[in-house]
Amino acid sequence: MVTALKRTVFVGTFRHSVDDKKRLAIPAKWRAAAKGSQEFYVLPDPKNCLVVLPAVAMEKMLQKADEISIGEYERRDVVRVIASRAHGTPCDKQGRVSLTDELLRHAGITKDAVLVGALNRFEIWSPERWEQLDRAAMANFAEAAKQVGL
């Protein structure tokens, strides 16, 4: 039996197409997991994918950003890089979010995208990049699991 969690959780892998208006459908169970949040935040990831946060996760990120003092230049630089490239997007009635040209280029996405659950967020990958990363991750799974304490 699966127990309902109190926190938002994104698990599984889905493949969807990006339409001509640069919109991508979010799986219904993920929209439900976001507990009614109609706003998502899309950020570029250094691994050349996109990270998508529901509003509650973005709120936590904002709280951490509030704690950065004016003299912490490196931390402020990281926040600036993230914020300047991030994109806030509502989820429309069909469950789609819009993506910018810059974000699509960053992730190497042209037509198809792979949506990958990452527990408290999800990622959007080009199918080719996801296949490469997944293959490498599975080859090193036992060692990586030990490193994160699983």
C-alpha cells in the first residue's frame, strides 16, 4: 500500500513533445503532487538540463537567499546566475508550462523532452542527454548510493 505523503514528491520518467508554442505538458500526477500550485519555476542546470520547482520549493529557495549577507559575493553571484536565467510559468488548463528559447537551447531540447522525477523537483532533459546520463548513473549506481547513504 502506498502511503500519502505530506510533502510534494516527483517520481517517475515521462516523455512528452514540446509544441510549436514551446509548451510542455506536466504529468497529471505531478500537477496533483504540487498540491494545487499553478506556478512552476524553470531553472537551467549546469548538467545541461532544466530543473523545475513548484512554488513551495521556490519559496524555500527564496528563504535561503534572504539569509545571504551583502558581503557574501560568491553566494550572491550564484543567486544572480540562477535568477537571471530562471523562468516563472503558470500551468495552463491543459497542464502545460511554457519554456523560453534560451532554456530550450541550454537543455538541447528541440522537439521531444524527457521529464525525470527528482523527489522534491523534476528535471527536463533532451532524450539524448538523458540516455547518456542514465546509462552512466546506472553503471555507478552502487557506489553513488553508498555516497548518499542509501
